[in-house]
Amino acid sequence: MIITKKKKKEEILKRLGGGKTVYLFGCGSCAEQCKTGGAEEVREMEEMLKENGYGVAGSSLLNETCYNQLVRKEFRKNPSLRKAGSIVVLACGAGVKTVSDNAGETQPVLPALDTIFLASVERQGRFFEGCSLCGECVLDSTAGICPHTECPKGLLNGPCGGMAQGMCEVDTEKECAWVRIFKRLEKQGRLHCMEQYCPPKDFSVSVRPRKLCLR
């Protein structure tokens, strides 16, 4: 799940500039769960824009704003989209890009959110980063705990010399990721994995932009 946070109202208004008619896109998936781009947040954005002199031509709340076919269909069935001076998207960066690709070259598409990280969902309202999308997974040898993500130093061989009494020196309130890895591997009877040297990351496997075409 993609975690987002709201941009400040002043930043959104500044980016809108002189364009006085706005269309809104929300996202019924990740952004709705984060309470940054669901139905309630779209209504709040509409009210804020009207209070500041903007006309709202309409809004769309898609199941997934990053899904190109859904966005394309919305543009086809909704003529008011093309007439809006600007489009504001309450979704992650992928959603903003998808809307922008369908809007064409002349219609500004602006983000209302900042995209923060990819999260595992513990339960509603509790999200934790566990993967950095590095393109070279080592979770098989680290008991499902990603050192690239959960170690603040991103160490692939640890623990470092700054670990004290099992706690991380960068954040002393958190248990060292490598101590956690050790404990879990010990319970699994796989401590030999700690003896294996992990080479530096091959960042060429995550050269951006990336794509996947299954057919």
C-alpha cells in the first residue's frame, strides 16, 4: 500500500495560480485508507477551493487512480474534465502521472498529496514501511526483515558497532534490525545465514523508470 500525506493548503493554492476552474480526482484505494484522498477528503478540498474563489467543475473518486483504463474511461464519459483549467489529484504520484498522461499536453495536473513510502498494513490506520522496492530482495536470508529498509543505515551485513544492548544508535527507542534478524533466524534454526556475506546492492537492477509488460 502507498502511503501519502496532504500538502499544505497554501502550497496547493500557490501552484494553482490564476486558473479558476478545477476538477478533482480522488483515490478509493490507498489514499482513502490513509485518509488523504477518499470521499471525505475530496469534499474538504472542494470546500477549500470554493472558499478561495475557485470553481469546482466536478470530481471523480476511482477505485484506483493509478489504473490507466479507469482514468481514460473517466475522461471519455466526462466532458467537464477537458474544460477545467486545472486538475488536482488526491492520490499518490503514480495516480497524478496517470491522470496527467490522459489530460494531454496543455491541461495542468497538480498533486494535492506527497507520496511517502510503500507500507505493510497492520490494521486500519496503522502502516509500517517494510520494503524499499530495491529490486534485489534478500528477505530469504534475513528472516523476512529487510535490512535495506529497517536498518536506518541500510546495512546488508550487521549489526554495526553502534548497536548498544540490542538497540539502534540512530533511534535508541527501536530494537536494532539486525538483532531482530538474529533472534528470528535463531528461532528458525538458520543462524548460518548470518555467516554469509551479502555483497553491496546492485543498483543497476532498479534503474528508473521501470516497467513490466506481462503480455
